Amino acid sequence: LPISVEQHDVVVVGMAMNPHPYRARRALAKAGIAFHALNYGSYLSMWKPRLALKLWAGFPTFPMVFVKGMLVGGASDLIKLIDSGEIHRLLSQTKA
């Protein structure tokens, strides 16, 4: 990745033409949570970097949502964290 996922509290890694990264970004914006978005091509381009990201993260789909450098899952997982309030606990944690 050109930036480290640890440089921002919340990072959404996605791709164009996929509605799920948009869902994640919209949920974060609605909750008033600042985030950094990274987009890696579309279904027709940049498949090699996306494959490398999937292998690196050990997560098969996009978006990949990172909170404080930790992969928390995709859009549905993020929405559950927001709805439960758990995301605020994760954001308030400091790294050891």
C-alpha cells in the first residue's frame, strides 16, 4: 500500500464499481467518523494489486476496513460496529 493503514484511524480499501465500499464510506460519514479511502481500480483494472491486498490481509472481499491498523472486516462488519457503538471503543484505544 502506498500509505500504511496505521497512518489513519479508519481506512476503507475498496474499488470502483463495487457498491460495498460506498456503503462503508456512507455509514462512516453518517456516523461522523473521519476516514481515509483507498481505491484500487475497477473490476476490469488493477486486479493484480487487489489480489496482493487480499493475500496480505487474508480477507477475500472489498471493502477492507481497518480501524487503528486492525482489519475489522467489510461493510457489513463495519455497520455492526457502528450500530453497537463498539467502533468508538476501538477508536479510543491507543497502541501499546
